[in-house]
Amino acid sequence: MFTASSRYLNLKTVEVEIRNGRKINAVVLRRLPYVPGLPTETKGNDRLDVMSQRLYKDPTKFWHIADANTELQANDLVQPKPAANPLVAEESRLILVPDK
């Protein structure tokens, strides 16, 4: 069901009934462990898959960075924030990047 590099690979699944009565399998939520890492500035066109390839030699492990920042939508970590100062185009963002 999940690839070998998926964060969901070894998680328990349960059968649940949705509104229309259909039954589906769902993954049980997992606890995010504490992850040591280095604060890293992101800006412009940074991408988590590229950062992951550079750090872990595997672009599919971008979720390690998302987990370290407790972000459900991983790509939100690299989206530029609107600048507080209207004279500045965008602000960089500081995220935690886990050790290898």
C-alpha cells in the first residue's frame, strides 16, 4: 500500500465507515518524535525534495523535514511569507532541518 520510504509504511490501519456508509481503510495518526536538527533559512524557489536529495540522497524523504517542523502540508514550509514591511518583496523562513 505504501512505498518503502513512506512515513506511513509501518503504521496501523483501521476500517472506518464514512458518511455514505462506505467502509474504507485509514491510517492511524502517528506521534511525531522529537527530531534534532539545524535551523535553516528558506527563501525564493527552495523545494523540500531538492533539499532532501542534497541532505539524504533521496528526494522522497522530504517528509523528514516536514515532521521536524510539525507541518502537515510539507510544501507550506517553503512558501514565502508576505513581508511585514511593504517595501520588501518577501521574507525568508526559518525551518528545522533534521540531522542525517
